[in-house]
Amino acid sequence: MTMMIPPSEETPGAGLAEQELIVPELAEQDSTLTAAEAQELGLAPAVKPRSMLRRGWEVFAQNKLALASLGLALFMIGFCFIGPLFYHTDQVHTNLQDVLCPPSADHPLGCDNVGYDVLGRLMIAGQTSIEVGVAAAIVAVLFGTLYGALAGFVGGPLDSFMMRLVDAGLSIPYITVLIMLSVIFHPDKIIMIFVIAAFYWLAVARLIRGETLTLRTREYVQAVKVIGGRRSRAITRHIVPNAIGTIIVQGTFAIADERCSPAA
């Protein structure tokens, strides 16, 4: 317990600085207040701080367009992965009796030229597109983020060499290459994931490198250098988390572009 000693002749200047007097008997007592005592004194109860995830969701929920986009994405996922559980169609065997049949109660969107139900076809095709798009975006964003962050953080000749490789890759017409590869080879999911990621990480690396050139001059990054921290710690703990906005945007663009790609 602390007590204020008023200024006097024996203690000059005590009014300018707090003089602490510790009483052993009172210091040993428990100073924690109960809920009733805190309410009598008019003190507000301690509130547990909100988590980072909750605060992020509150900021996200303020954007109505973002909520609409999230609802559309959930609808697409439910349509492709949950829809076939309730709408059963045969997407393996052809049915020549239903070739080019018009929309009806049995086939809401009709049938194609080999007798497949179009609505069921959309569900199965959507599964492949979503799986390949999300997986390719994850691979491209992870590699491009680490590549661009390393180039921007190190700088110098290594940065110039790494960025010239990116420029060379960006000059290749990737749509043409994807079409050629899809004609030459019989692509499966794994091959398509890495082929698409091999082109989309280039744009991610360039943008993350630009973000890193700005972030590496911040005080918290310079502090890591001063205390002798490793480059990997500065990149993974300080630079990459502060570039998360650019990472999310690029990942979203990669998924959207993959779904519109002719090779898909």
C-alpha cells in the first residue's frame, strides 16, 4: 500500500514527487476486489480483449460487398460439393435416348449432345475447377510471396537477378502455353495445379517485392537487424504478415483467372 506524504520542512519537495511508504501489515493483505465491492465503488468489470480473428471479422463484416462475395463463394461451393448429394445423375455412361433433350422436370437444364444431364455436369465440373483453382492459387502465392520477399529484403545484385527472371517469365504468353500443353499432354489435376502455379507466382512475386521494399525500412524490421536477427525471421514474422492484404488479393485473382482459363 502506498501513502502520500504531504510536503513539510523535514521533507522538502515531497509535493513534487510521490513518496512511497510501504506498510508491511497492509501489504500482506489481498487487495483483489470482489464483484460486489467493485460494483459498490462504481468500477467497471474487466473485459477480456477481443481476439485478432474476431476483430478481423468485424472489419470484414462492415463491407457489404465483401459479405455478398463471401455468400456467392459459399453458394458455389455448396452447389458443386453438396448439390450432387441430393441431385443424382449418371456422369459416366452416355444415354443416347436423352441426346439434346430440352429442359424438363427430370433434366432442369436439359442434356448435351451425348446424353449427359447439364445440371449434374456443371456440379461435377465445378468441383474440379474449384479444387484446381484453390490449390494452384495456394502454391503460386506461397512460392511467389517467399521469392518476392527474399528479393526485396536482400536487395542489391541478387534482387536484380531474381527480378530479371520474373520479367522473362512474365513475357511468355502463358495462355498460349497452357493451351499447347493441354493439347500435347492429357492433364490431370496435379499437373494442372503446378502448370498454372508456374505462371501465376510471377505476378505475386513482383507485387510482394514492391511491398517489401517499403516494409524493410520500417522501425520494427530495422530492430530485427540491430539485435542480430536472421533474415528468415524478419521475412516470415514481420514482412509477410504486413503484406497479407496483397497476398489475399493476388490469391483471389489467381483463382478467378484459373476458372476463366481455356486450359481448365
